[in-house]
Amino acid sequence: MLGPDHPNTLTTRNNLATWRGEAGDAAGAAAFADLLEHTVRVLGPDHPDTLITRNNLATRRGEAGDAAGAAAAFADLLADQVRVLGPDHPDTLTTRSNLASWRGRAGDAAGAAVAFADLLEHMLRVLGPDHPNTLITRGNLASWRGRAGDAAGAAVAFADLLEHMLRVLGPDHPDTLTTAYGAGSSPWMS
């Protein structure tokens, strides 16, 4: 028996809460709050598993209808990830994307567009122009520009992205096709 404080037990609790939430069990997803308290006590506030649990809790909060709460939780998480992992770590970049997205979902489309523009500059420097996450960020930026009222800017951004995706991914890649046919759904608008 591993016991309640073993890292594998904490990982299993994380997985259980994740799948309960995926199954629509809001109470099961709320188990992340209890898990976070336990994880902080056992592993500490800066442990990677603690940061992952905070990410999962913020995501579930947003999916439960609290977009503003999710954005606030991601903002807090981002500050700690920059301090612990650094600004270029993949988890930090993902959190920046999640924060921008939830900010937009909370009603600040212009703020989301600005955040994605800043993130894109960072992604280009760290990952390069052809990395899949850079391409997704470009798509998210174009989408939020459109949602913020800049339809012409969104159209230009999607046209530029489409040219780039044709070169990098080819004409038959699903993401290229999504961009070509309007990009109103996944993978954009993460």
C-alpha cells in the first residue's frame, strides 16, 4: 500500500478528478480543490505536480461556468510558473495561452487578442514560426481579433496563417483545412 501521501496516489487522485470532470461530474471535478490542498501540504507549492493540479483546477473552474475565476486562477498560476519554471518553459507558455483564452471567454475579447499577440512574439522567439504551438497561437490571435471587432484584421491574419500552414503542413493537413474553411472551431479558440 502506497498511502495517501505517495506521489503515485496523488497522481491517481488527479486522474480520477480529471475523468470525473470530463464525464460531467461537477462534484468530482471539485475534488481538485481538495487534491490541491493535499498536494501543497505533501509536495510544496512550487512542485511541478502542484502546478499541474492548479492548472487542472483553473480549467475545471472555467468549464463549470466561472470564466472570470478561471482567468484569475491562471493569472496567479502564471506568476508562480514564471518564478519557478521561467518564462520560456512549455508549461508557462501553455498557461499564458489558457489565461488569454479564459480572459476572452470572460468577456474581454480585446484583452485576449492583446495577450495572444504578446504570446505570439514570445513563441516566435522561443519555438520558431513553424512550431505547432506557434501556429495555434496565430490562429487564436486571429480568432480573438475577429471577436474583438476587427474582422478585417482577422481575415488578413487567417490569410497569412493559411499561406504559412500550406507551406509547413501541406494542403491536406486537418489544421490547414480548418484555417481554409473559416477557422470558426478547433484547433483555434482553445
